[in-house]
Amino acid sequence: MPTISMFYGILVSMYALDTQKHHLPHIHIRYNEYKVVLSIPDGDVLEGQLPTRQMKLVQAWIELHRDDLMADWFLASSGQTPFKIDPLR
């Protein structure tokens, strides 16, 4: 699973061909022992949990990079490697 961005200890990943379980565009987030799957483009939780502070950071990042995330989703869902996306600064 390629990591497409990393900021403030938060890892953002996107699986290639990962369309079976959640059936819609999504990203995987890891922060310490926490794991969460968030939908693109709205950032809704599909599975797991994340501390409130980190969730707000990730949702702000999704808002800033919605178009890039959707482009990466198109690549990943067709089996290609997604591009890196700038971290939240």
C-alpha cells in the first residue's frame, strides 16, 4: 500500500485495486495505534477511529487536496501507483 502523504505523524495511504470492501473512493490513515478509513471527497469515517485533533487535520488536508485525491483514486482503482500529495503545512 503506497503512502501518498505524511504529516504530523499521520500516514495517508491508498491501496491499488481496493474497490471491493468499501465500494467508493477512500483513503487509509494510520496514526500511532489508530487506523481509520475515510471516504473521498467528504472525509466521512467508513471504518476505525482517530483522535479528534488528528481527524480534524486529516479532514482539512482532504478539503485542500480533494481533486488530487480523486485523481489518485482513479489511478489506484485501475491498478496504477498513485502520486504523492503534498503534506499539510
